[in-house]
Amino acid sequence: MTATLPRIVPAGLDGLIVRFGDILSEPANRAALAYRAAFDAEGVDGVAETATSLVSTFVRFAPGADPDAVQARAATLMDSRDWTEAALPAGRRLVRVPTLYGTDRAPQLAAAAEAAGLSEADAVSSLSSARLRVTAIGFAPGQPYLGTLGEEWDIPRLTDLAQVPAAALVVAVRQLVLFAQASPTGWRHVGQTRLQLFRPEADTPFVLRPGDEVTFASISENAFDDLPDGPDGGAEWEDIA
């Protein structure tokens, strides 16, 4: 029997997880983001840090904290409202990232389009017109998961891994991932950008945050080659909340 949601579960010896879903969905992701912002705003004693995953909020206890007291505060807040209908946190941005689809710089576009039952042109139209939320940061520093795409993009990961460069745009399971660094992956490499996601020398090393929204407008190969130098790679930023 499926446990009631939301629920609180332990996370090792020094934390807890407030879970709003067992699979990725817009309401569950919204709930995790909104709950974390509200929990942080309460300034609960004994909390070292918080973070979100796709559908959960993680709370880590500070040394010497009273775990029962922290959990009680977390439970009271969890039960205070329907978090799946909560407003998203303030401070979000819309980021428009110029993207080269296909060519030898993103060589798996054709295979991804075929798996989705689309022509290459329709695949590019679908991906470049999508406005997607950063649902979580993970796998590598500053690396965003973005979703969700239409059901046609519920394509599986590949079992054979391929190396992709930093700033590669890849697709699988109705999500896009923009790679923060060169890495092997089973997700299909469909686009290439120049956005530097992890900037360790900056005051805020992670460029994107959960809750931000991103679009990947299609540009030509010549336009890609002409993108300005610098870590933004031609991306444009707009405050949305």
C-alpha cells in the first residue's frame, strides 16, 4: 500500500526528508520548492541546511540539534496547507539560452526525434518552444534537471554511454538536462549551448536555481559560432518573481 503523502522520513542520522511525491510531477515539485522556502523563512533552530530534490525537501540537523524538535516543526508546517497549490518561491528568473540543435556538435538529435516519433524539424520546434522549470540541481555541481516535456518525450535512457561536452543539452524521460561539465551519459545529446553553469570563483557558483525557468531557442551554426565570449554564452536573464 502506498504511504500517505506528504510524509516525513528519516535521512540517515542527521536529517529528514519531507516527501511530496514518489514520481516527478509539477504539483510535487512545486510543493517541494514552496515548502523549502517557507521552512527556511521560519528560521528553525537546529537546522544546518536545506535542499530540494525533484519531489522532496531535505533538512539536515546542525550539530547538537534536537531532532525531535526540528521534526515537530517540520511536521507542523507540512500539515499547515496544501503545498501542491502553493505559490512558487520569490526570486526566480527566466533564462533564455541560445542553442544549436543537431549537427556534429549535438549528434543524437535524429535518434531522439525518431524515439519521440517526430521529424527532426518538429523535434527542434518542440524543444526550442518549451519553457521548462529547473526542478532540481544534481549529479554535478550546478547541473539542472528541467521539466517536464510532453509525453512524446518519455523516451528511455540509453544503456550505452556517450561522452558529451560541458553545456550539452540532453533529453530523456520527459526531461532535459544541461550538463555542467563534460561527462558520459545515457541521455541523448540533442543541443549544444555555451552557458557555463558552475563558476567556482563566483559568489554564487551555481548559476541556475530550482524554480528558475529556462528556454532553449534554436539558432544556426553560424550564429552559434558568433556567440559572445564569456560564461553566459549569449544567455539572457529576466526576473519573473
